[in-house]
Amino acid sequence: MSTNHNNFLSPNNVSTPQKFCYFFGMDPITKQNLTEGNRNMKDLLGGKGAGLAEMVNLGVPVPPGFTICTEANVLFNKHNNYASNIDLDDEDEMAQRNLSSRNQLPEQIVSEVNEYLARLEKVTNKKFGSLQNENEKILLVSVRSGAAVSMPGMMDTILNLGLCDDNLPIMIKNFGGNERFVWDSYRNLIQIYGDVVMGVKYEHFEENVKRQKQKRGITLDIDLTLEEIKEIVEDHKKTIFEKTDECFPQDTKQQLFKAIIAVFKSWTNARAVHYRRIHNIRNLKGTAVNIQSMVFGNINQHSGTGVCFSRNPATGENKFYGEYLRQAQGEDVVSGVRTPEKIEELANSFPECYKQLLDISNKLERHFKDIQDMEFTIEEGVLYMLQCRNGKKAVKAALKIYCDMLDEGLINEKEVILKLEASQLDQLLHRYLSEKEIAKHEPLACGLAASPGCAVGRIAFTSEAAIEMAKERKTKGPVVLVRTDTSPEDLAGMQISQGFFTTNGGITSHAAVVARQNGKCCVSGCSALIVNEHEKTCTINGVEFKEGDIITIDGSTGLIFAGALETSEPSLSGDFARVMEIEKRYRTMGVYANADTVGDATKAIEFGAEGIGLCRTEHMFFEKTRILDMRRMIVATNEKQRAEALQKLKEYQRTDFKGLFDVMGDRKVTIRLLDPPLHEFLPHEEHEVEELAKKLGEDKSVVMRKIEELSEKNPMLGHRGCRLGITLPKITQMQAEAIFEAALTSQSPCVHVEIMIPLISSIQELKHQKEIIEKVASKVLTHAGHEKVKFRVGCMIETPRAALLADEIATVSDFFSVGSNDLTQMTFGFSRDDAEKFLKDYIDMELSQTDPFQILDQDGVGKLIRMAVEKGRSVKPDLTVGLCGEHGGEAQSVQFLHTCGLTYVSCSPYRIPIARIAAAQQSILSGSVKK
């Protein structure tokens, strides 16, 4: 049977690199290492390929093979005119990607694959394809994706490739007449290949298998007889032909090249694209493709497959952790369809392999200096390693692992800090179920504690339902996804759910891995859970629940409860506290908090804030009992009315400021004067206006006229910030009096207050406002105790003009604080509130890499910040420059701001740990020395 493989060649001629394929493996006779890659080649070989190469270099048993590098994926996309930006909603584009005319491999790739396949045949002493000599051994291969950044379950894998009708008899002879194993391998190949390569939905193949099982009333694939498997194979072939008008390919080279194309294309499948967007994975070339000689865990009871970790990824405990299945292939373990056995059982079933696996685990962990996630297969009592990578783990587990490794002498303090994922540290601040609360309630059931934390929410039985229900999260509460098992197709629903609860799957199942990576809780492998997705119901130990009913799941214990249990605030002690002490020794940039209340300030101190970098005074006016006096001040028709209202407002603010000063002690408190436009404080609905007019004793028309006067076409650029203080100087005076009077009466022995003027764009504006504040200070700070009050007056750098004139402004300003939210708005020329309508499209089309309101734009806004720092310090070398926008708690932004030379960043209390670690990491990387 012959096929012209030039069908896979692209006619395009472009300049290409010298080499696309890299071999890994040992020569079994000479014991020579033939590997061409290593751990440092992730960008080229992908994480999986680099890991396989490095394991061979370390002497670990790995089935030989070769990696087609990521550059080949780039070339494939170019040759087939695939746009780099992918619109998942464009049905025509996605359909075009499935046309064979747009799925051709460049000639150089085909040529190298043939060359390296021949090399693999020589090393394994096996032949790929239809063999004429029944005494020869057949080479089957797996085809697996592997990008530079691990994306578990997002891209495609094909196993047992190379089987066809012609070589089945020889394959059976190769394996000592084990017909059932060979036919079952063929069945697996056809259903995976049919799904991944030929586009037939996997559920159609599952239906064929299910139909055969139902005939005899069996539930497990392992119980299928040889004749039943043969029937399934024929059913699978018919299904493929009915759905595609094509036969399952019997030419094995055709199988291989189409599989390579499918893996390249899986880089742009919907779930992979969605995963990269969620995790902000950008600027990768594509995926590598690993072609590896097959070893079989499904031959017989003396074979098996598993996934293991060198330590527990959920708790961080230094204990070998994982699970395995007898007589199974690798995908069976991670799919969650069968619940595997604990890895400790391997010591009884395969004692020699277990000991060898432990030794390999220790070797790899010491080499990579991180927890290792490993896949292995045992073929008739012989162990083979199929993958190693740094394991995904819960944040709390990561802290324990790295602290333990520090104590073990495996890593040093700097490495502890550098290994942490700063952006995930806020997961430590999630609420949990206390032992006391658990003791009050009878659990419905107990599953596997697959990912720590707890989730209280409404049940959703599908990803689609979870997405819809999450739209009502604010009014009806969060969602818990309840499934028989999860798959990569569920990712969108999993992302917006608070936790996952599954019937099948173990601690290394898809649900567990996704949960740990995203800081969500998960209970898996709970046989007491029976889901009826069609009826939108489930039973847990016989108790029925409908979609929308509330349950509580505890991923730390595996317990499930009906209804909503009370959760507790986390305790930030132990390993977390230790790491935060370590980071202080290396971090050179300060971390402050955005805090408006005593509660915020208390929480900020608990999380390690060195001061308050932003207190938004307007938030104090929105409280229900105070808003009336604020509105009275705004609509006042004469100075007497306004003065009376301002006096009331001063009393409120004085009380609030005193509370902050008392809590903060001698830490700095930076107070921003009134910023938003006045119309934001006024009602807009007619009945609200009537109610306000009554309370103020004014005619409704007077109030309406004032509202209309204050309305603006573009409030973002309107009558706000220092412009309010200039046109209504009594507001600035009132706020300054409240600040200084509160400082005098504070219990704190020393008050450091910094008064911040918002939205200036000229030195004249700053001078005007600073003069008012200093006049108030000279009047108020003459009373007893004024010596304890230290104050400075500075400004915010929020307009591009302020950044451009920073050297001039610095002559008057005592400090700068960058308001990155407004600076971003004004630099880009779009408002934060409206940009969401189109920013997603920009990101999808790769017109923008990220949302600039979440991750600081370094090219534009960043240049203005750097300029402001440099210009300001050219006049005042010791000028304090902080930042108080949301970017102050985002890891990438913090690290960039460190390079700009900022004195501190300020963020919300719950993002302080992120900012602290990110700043410490950049200090270490830049070689900064703490004074």
C-alpha cells in the first residue's frame, strides 16, 4: 500500500534554519548518548522535549525518539498562511484551518522527519510501517505536543501511531500472541487519531465503547473481551467514514505526517488559545512535536502507567506522591475516567520499579532544584520515564517546599524568593473552613483532597451553565462546578468557578491540576457523587441536589457539605511569615497600601505594608449618613449654607483621619485630596432628586439645575482633582484642617502625613493648592503637641504634561506619586470604564499584548514614568517617587517600576504580598543592595 507523501509538502520556498529535528536516547549496544538537546533548550525543544533530553543526559531510562522544534511550527504556520492572531469566533477562518490544502508540511521538515525516523528505527532495532518479514519488530510511536511553557491537557497527544490492518498479525507475534492487547492498542489509536487528526468528536467513539459495555453490563474498558474490542474497532472505522467521508489511514507514514500537522494545529485550538489568554502566556513561537518510541503500560497485569510528584503538590509535604493504573496507558491516568491507585501501592505490585522510581525522583529533584512532576510507564516489569517538569503546585505548598529545600541545603534564600510565583500569592489570603466549623456539621461524603481551600457556591453541572450562572455572582453568589469528570474543554467554566467536585479522577487528574494551578479548591474521586447532567441533578450519598443548590466543598480535607458553611480568615504565619522575613533582607523598594478605612489599614499592616500610599478622601463621603451633607455642600445657594456643610464634612474627615493615624503609628500616611467630579455625589434618578430636594428643603428645580450645571461631556478630563480645589478653595482648606487637627489629637507619638494634590498639569496649580495647605498648617500646628506632626505636600503625576514638566514641578513638590490609572487613560486616550468594550478585541487580534489597566504599558506609560523620575531627581536627587495605581500590586509592573527607580509602590492590602515578593525578586535579579 503506497501513498505519495509529497501531499504533505508545501510548495512555498522561504529561508529556513539548518535543523528542525533533535534526537534523544541512548544507543542500546554501545551505550553512547545520542542526545542532541538539554534543559537549556526549552524555547527550541519545548518543555517536554528539553526534559526528555535532560533525563537521558542524566542516565534516566527514557524511550528514544526525536523532537521537531518550535521553529518548525512557525514555518508550518507561515507556509499555510495561518494568521498569527486567531479569532475563535470566525467560523470561516476556523473551517479554513481544516482544509487539507492549508495543512502542508514544508519539504525540509518532511525530509528531516524521515531521516530521524530511520535513525530511531536503527536505535530501537524496529521497523515503522507495514512489514513483510514477520520476524521483524514493529516500531510504534507517540506524537506529543510540548511548548516552552507547560499547558497541561491543552494540546493534543496521539498514542500507538503506526498500527494498521496489515501489521496487526506481526504486532501480535511481537507480543507473544497477546491479541487483546494489540487490538486494544489499535482501538485506542483509532479513537484518539479520529478525534485529534480527523476531527470526529470523541463522544462518538465513547458511544461505540459504551454500547458494547452495556451489552454485558460491564463498566470498565479493561473488562472488554477480544471479540468486543474487534467489534469496537470496526464501529470506530465506520464512524470515521460516516463523519468525514474518509477512511482511517492504513498508510503509516500518512498517519505520522497528519499527526504532526494536527499537533502543530493544536497550538491554535480553542482550549489552548483560551488557556494562554487566561494565564497571559505570550510571545511563544509555537509547540514542538515529540516523536517517541512507544512503551506499553497496557500489555498485561505486569504493566502499568502513572503520574507522580517528588513531593506533595497540594500540601508541600516532603513525601513521594502520585498514582498509577495497572494495564493502562498514560492518558487513562490524567483523564480522570478511571480512579487510579495510590503510588504507595506500586511498592507491593512492582517493588523494584518503585525503588528505581524513588531514586529517579530524588535525582531529578536535586538536579532541577524544584518539585518534579513525572510520567512513567512500566512495560512487563521494566520502568521507563516519559516526562519530567517542574510541578504545578498550590501556593501554600510552594512556600513549604521551598522553605524545606532551604533547610535541606538544596537552595539558598535568594532562590527561595526567585522561585515563587509572585502573582499567585494572593491565593494564600482566601478564606477556609476551620476545624471548629467542620465539627458542627455532618459531611455528606468524602472524596480526595485534590487542591486546598474551600468553595461555597451554587451547583453548575456544565461549563456552559457555570459561565451563565457566574453572570449573577454579585446577587446570587459564586459557582461550584460539579461533574463526573472534567476535560480541557471545561476550562472556561472552571476558570470562573470557585471550586470543582468530581466523581472520577485522582489527585493528578485534569480537575486537580487545573485547580492547583489556579488557586481553586478541588475534591475529586468521590464515588458517592452521581451526576445526571441531562436532568440537571446529582445525588451525594442518596441526597438529591438540583442545579443552583448550594454546597460547600473543602479541598483540604475532601469533605462535602450541604448548604453554606461559615468560612474563616486565613492565618499568615508559618512558611508564609518566614518567606516574608526573608524577602525583607533583599527588597530595596518600599511597599505601601491603598487604604481608606481603619479596617483597610489594619489589614495592610498585617500583610506587611510600610505605610499608606493612597488614602482616597472621597470614599469617606459616600457613606449613607454622610452623603447628604456632601450633597448639601454641592447644591448650596450661598456661602453660609456651604460653610455649614463643610464644617460637618470636616468633622467626619477629622474622625476618620485620626483613626488612620492611631492605627498607623509612625508609618507614613499619604492622603489624596478630593479627586472625583462633584456630579458623582449627586443622584440622577428623578425620584432620588425629589427625595434629596425634600431633605435639603429646596425646590426640586433648584436641585435639578445644579445637577445639570455640574454634568460633563467627558468627566475623565473634566472638573476634578486639583481643579476642584482651585475653583472651590474652601474644600482644600477644610480637608487640610481635618488632617492637621486629626494629627494633633492622634494617640500616635509621631504622625507622618503626606498631603497629595491630584491631577496637576502645571506648577501653578501645585503652588496654588500648596499655599492653602501651608497657611492652614501655620494656623493649626501652633497648638500644643504640634512637634509630633511631620508633613509634606506633594503631587500626583497623572497627566502626561506633569511627567514632561517633572523637573519644574519638583522644585515645588516635596514628593511625587504616580497615578498610573489616570496616566494610562490619558496616555492612551481611552477611559478605563469604556475601554473594556474593545480591549478584548485588541488583545485577541494581537494589536495589544495585554490590558494596559492590568499590566503597565512599559513602552508608552512606562517611558513617561521613567522620564518623570529622572527629571524630578535631576532637581532633587533624593526625591521620593511612589506609585499608587492598581499596577502597584501586579508582579510584572512592580518589577518594571523597580527598574525605573521608584521609592515605593502602593496597592490594595490583599495584593501587598505580591508586590513585596515581586520587588524582592527584581532587587535580587538587578543586584541591588539593601542599605
